[in-house]
Amino acid sequence: MEQAAVVLASLFVDALQFIPDHAALLLQKAAETAELAFTALGIAILIALPIGLWLGHRHRGLLLALGASSIGRALPSIALIGIFIAWLGVGFWNNTVALVILGIPPILTNAYFAVEGVDSDVVEAARGMGLSERQILTGVELPLGLPLLLAGVRIAAVFVIATATIAGIAGGGGLGEIMSNLTVYNESGVLAAALCVAAMALATAFLLSLVQRAASRRMAPRA
Amino acid sequence: MSGLRLADGGGPVIPDFGHGTACLRDNHWFCTSWVHEHWGETLQPALLQHIYLTLLAVGIGFAISFVLAIIAFRFRFLGPPLGAVSDFLYCIPSIALFLLLVPVTGLTVTTLVIPLVAYTLFVIYPNILAGLRGVPPEVLESARGMGFTRRQTFWRVELPLAVPAIMAGLRVATVSTISIATIAAVVLYYGLGGPIFEAISQPDIFRTELVAAGGLTILLALTADTLLTLLQRALTPWNRQR
């Protein structure tokens, strides 16, 4: 028992040692994964956010919003990325397309329900005050729905970072390449890469929660 | 495993698929013959393992969520910290969580189940809590008026009324678990992720195996979703119009 604990501790110590020892390699691989993940996340937001917000505002397309979320959940990301790579070949933009597809559902669904769920009395009051539909969406519904909307972006971000890593296992480079290469990098390298991915996702989620907090504070007096 | 190995010699690297039909040699998207031949030795065991893994993870996750939700329901101040912990776990990508557990729990099914349980908590726990808290105060008032004790109110009023929310959480958790469980194969050849990883780690992605195992995963998720929807209808006969 004690011996097992020692082995366990030494594995993690080795992994932590690996990080400074191979800082340049890890940074380069992490940058590859981050570039892929954030490009895809950005495109997914640009596509999904306007559609979700507008449908939610019009209270239309419930089936699309629900369907997007259930399909998004059911799709095994690793099979999807594999199919994309088998179909289009390995490449930055090919992988980006697959990640964008996986990132869209949570953003679209949450944007839809964030706006759709705003109290209809509030929206009616805004309409009665003479606000245009656009003003209602950006000035009333968006601020009120912001926490839910950003929660969707956060889920998509973690998901896309995780899947960008998997793309590496299928030959897409980045931290996944280290993870799938036990013979070259040993346990310490695989664990170190896993720690890097976890840190990247947690840091992104933390930043988004800061944005969420700042936004809701700024919006509070108006809402 | 399925007889995949590299061709020897200096020629182009083409996987040798054993008795290579034209379909397999050209690496088509779906070769019925391969699926037929490998159903018994590869796909069926993987599917059964996948179902077992999902049931185990969702079952344990549901039990933990239920206890946590009851605690947070009784002691309101515990709600936010419990929510924060499950939020935190959800932000760690599954692939990293699986790998980081290997030194602790080894190459065992336990290593696969722990992260899956952690992710189900994120979905099931808040749903149970929201369901319990969503019971209208008038209803609780009339339960009290009928002389129900606190325990009776919980089991006979609050819990039944929370069933739709609980079942919704269970459905989402089950479907996501089926999908995330494929990633578990990064540490251990187990479940439908096994053939998927085997297929994508070929020099030339083995399309038939990828499509067959990926398709089975999606079918399993859809089947589970349908069954749970039917169960929800059966459990809440008063809620038919939904």
C-alpha cells in the first residue's frame, strides 16, 4: 500500500518534472492545440450565436434548438473527428471544420433558451416603450440571458479543446500527439500533456466565468 | 485483434486486412462483409462493454446526485459549493481526466468509470435539485394542510413532482455518457471506443471499423434516449400532454 503510494507520487513528480524539462515542446504542442481549438470556437460562435439569438427572439425553431443539442450530445466526438480526417485528410482547416460542427450545438441551444426564456412581460414592456426589435434583443433579452448564453460558450469551449486534443491522436498534431505516443514520451510525458490540456480548459472556463461576472455586473442596473 | 498489420517490405504502407476483399483493400466507408465477420469477436463484445460501462456510470452518478441533491435541498447553504465542485470537474476534458487517473487506479474499468460518474453529476445533480425546488409553494401548503409530515411531503409530493426534471437530467446524462465513454478507450481497449481508436490509429484510418463502431455508439445513444423517454411517460401519467 505504502509502496503503491510512493510509485503514484513518483509518477506525478516525473510528470511535473517533464513540464519544465520539455517546456519548449509542450508550449509548441499546446499552441497547436490552442490555435486549432480557439479558431474553431470563434467560428462556431460566429455561426451559432446569431442564429440562436434570433430564433430565440422570434420564439421559433424550438425543434432546431432541441435537435441541435441532442444530436450534439449523441455524436461521439472521436468518431466524428476520425471520419473527417479519413474523408478530408489531416490538415488545420479540415480539423477546424469538424470542431466547428461539434462546437455549434451547445452555443446555439443555450443562446436560444437564454433569449427565449426571458420573461415575456419584460419584453412586452420594452416593446410598449417603443424599442425596436433589434434594441429589445440587444438591450433587454441579451443582458438578461447572458449567464445561460455564456454557460453554453463555456461548455463548447471545454468540448472543443478536448476534441482538438483527440484530433492529435488521429494525426492532427498538438498535445494529443504526445498523449498517443507512450513509447516516445513515457508516462511522464503523457501525464504532463494531460495536465496541460486540463489547465488550458480550466483557464478558458475561468476566463469565461470572469467575463460572465463582469457582464452581469455591468448589465445589472439596466436589467 | 482484427488482423491488422503493416505490409512488409519497402512498398507503400497499406494495412493488410487479412482476406482482403476489394472493398477492404480500397478502404471503403462500409464493408458489410467485414462487419459480418467481426461482429462476434470485436463489435458485439465492445457494444456489451459499452452498455455495462454506461449503466455503471449513470447508476452510480444517479445515486450520488440523489444523495447530494437531498442534502443541498435540506441545507440550502451547501447548494452553491456542491454546484461549484461539479462545475469544476466538468471543465476538465475527459481525455485528460482518464489519463490522469491511470497512475491512481491503474488500467482498470474503475479508471473509466470515475470520470464518467463525475460528468453525470454535473447534469443529474442540478436537475434533481431544480426539480425539488420547483414544487409550487401552494402545493406544499396544501400538503401541510392535509397533515403530511415533512418526510411524507418529500416522498409523496416533492419527489413525484420532480420526476420530469429528474428524468430529463437522466436522459441527458445517459446520452452524453454513451458518447464520452468512447474516449475512455484512450487508456484501455474497452467499449465501443476500442474499435474506434483502433481504426483511427491506423496509418490510413480504417473506415469500415470507424463507421461501424461510431454508428453503433450513435444507435445506442438514440435507443437509450427513446427508452428513457418512454419510462418518463410511464412514471408521470398526469403529465401526458408534454
